[in-house]
Amino acid sequence: MKKKFKILLSAYACEPNKGSEAEVGWKWATTLSLLGHEVYVITRRNNKEHIELYLSKNEYKKLNFIYFDYPKWFLKIFKGKSNSYPYLYYFFWQIGIFFSTKSLIRKINFDFIHHVTWVSYRFPSFLCLHKIPFIFGPVSGGENSPKILKKNFPAVYQLKEFLRDLSNLYIKISPLINLTLSKSQRIFVCTEESKKIIPLKYHHKTEVLLAIGIEKYLKKNTKSTKNKKNFNLIFAGILEPRKGISILLKTFSLIKNKNKNVILNIVGSGSMLSSMKKEAAKLNLNNSINWLGQINRSELIDLFLNNDILIAPYLRDSGGFILLEAMSTALPVATLNIGGPALIVDNKCGVLIDVKDKNENQITSELALKINELIHDNEKLIYKKKLSLEKIEEFSWEKKILRLYK
């Protein structure tokens, strides 16, 4: 990518060291700048303090920020005191930035306008109406928990999944979403599942590309586990059914039946914490589980260094930033062949379990079997650690951006 572009980047969420959506917006902006492009980022005014503080200590050439928010009274009405209506405000924000960028577009001859956050195709971007080539994404939303597994969800979560399925049907007929898709020069979606939701008439300009990346290797641990007292598994994520928490506990129970020295560290919080602890007690697992709650990113990386496998049976995940971070510390990942994780992990560097036409017991048994093999085959585990480090090279932010702007 020798040519240098002038890019207007739309990033509602964009802050350094925040993770999640904010991390996505920040990395797209800063990596484009480091590659020599002239980048103008339109983002929320409430992101300004953290951005300006970071930029005062770190220099990025050709990186400019434009901040837009509605007045406080508007925020109070359409966003709520406790951020109760973020989606409604986000929609109005998209309208606002269309008008607020008009004067900037008259001054600067942009090569592209590129929407990066939110990473969702459920909302239109009206920036596509400017007469400048528009790139939409990577965006997500089509990832779905397998029907046979959703039957085990509590009723309230089954309802949430049903409503989500309905919203995906609406995507195909939504006039505003179709306006954005039709006006886009290129569309990038995070997974194959999301591509299926995009109407077929736009598939010729749609490509699968994860929204997330990894900047560099983190601390690495490729040590043998042969003489360790305990074999340590770790799970990290919100404690909700879509993260496969039922599969997690049942898999660990099967592993524990054959390996008394295995420990499971659970990082995260969520509405299912109490019921998970009750289920763990029924399975006689509580003495072998460490409930660690919410921790910061640095603490999580340190935990990765002291564990042997990340078990991530996520049923619906468009990305998998935790998987990338784990693999960058040489921690193999055991996950399911759906959504974002299916694009990150393979059976060479980790464990990838197919879920098509399988029930929960079948998936659980297969996952436990594969993890047990690694517990008892130290050489194979070390080999997967090394391959995890090699695999992670595919997901650098620089390679991702070079691919998109090819």
C-alpha cells in the first residue's frame, strides 16, 4: 500500500486503553496514521479527555480528531442519566455527524470515508451520502447461538435471542440499512454468519474481515507443564448463556473426573454468576474453581501466563479479542467452530470443536476429550503454544489495514 490516503474515519467509540469497541476505533485510527495516511477521526466529545491526554505523551503524525456531541439537554433526553437509551442516541449521532462534517469535506479532498465503530450493521451511517467512496465496516451482528443449544437458555435469554433473530430479518428490508449498503463502495463483515444476513445483491462487494487485531506479542510462556502441581484452565468473559457457560461447567466436570489436579479460573461477572455457583456445587466443583470476578487487562495477561489452556466455548461472538490476547502469550485456546473464534483458532494451534447438528452433551464430551489429550501430552501442548504465536501474526493491525486498503 504505497499510496497515502486522506481518510475520514467514523468512530463513535474511540479511546486508548479501554478495550472492546473503544479499542477497535482507536487502533484503526492510530495504525492508519502510523502507516502514513492523513486521518481525521470523528468521534464523541466525551472521548476527548482521554484522547488528548494520551496524545500529549505520544506523538502521531497526521492524526486529527473532530469531536461531536449534542447539547447536554439532548443527551439527557435521548441517552438517559444511566445510559439507558444508547442505541437511540447513537442513531441521532449518526445524523448529526453527517451535517457537522460537511464543512470539513469542503476543505479537504478525502479519498475515503470509513465507518469502524460501532461494529454493528444494525444502524445506518449517513456519511455514505457524501460523494466520497464509503467503506462500511468491518461490522457484525449475524452471529447466532445454535438453535439446539438455545433451548437450554433461561427463558429471559431465549426471548433476547428471539428478538435478536427478528432484528436480523429486519436488516434485509430496512430502507436505511439498505441505503448504507447500496452507497458503500466496500462492505466488510466480521464473520461468514454476518455475510449471510447482508442481502445477496451486495455480496459482490462484501468481504469477511475481523474488526479486531493484535498490535504485538505480549509476554510469552512456552514452558513445560510436566512438573507443575496443577494443570490450570482459564475462562474469561461475561457470565451469560451466549458465552457457553453451561458447556464450560459440564466440560470441566468431565475433565475433573479423570484429572484431580485440574483447576478452573473463571474471570468475569454477569447475571448468571449465582446460578453458575449453584451448578458448580451440584457438580462438586467449587473446591476446584477460582471465581476471580472482573480484573483489568494487565492482570488478565498475567493470568494467561500462569494458565495452560484458555477454554472459550462461546456460542455467539463476532470477534474474540480475548482469544487473540491469550494466543499472543502462547496460551492455546479451546473453542467452538462458530463466529469470530472460528476465524482465529484452528486445530493446529488449539482446539476447535464443530457444533453443527450436535447437542450440548456431544459438544461437551468432545471438548473434554480434546483437552484431556493435551493435559496428558505435554509435548503436544508445547507445540500448540508455539503455533499459537505463529498464528497470531495473521491478525496484526497493520496486516488487517493493508488488506482492507489494498
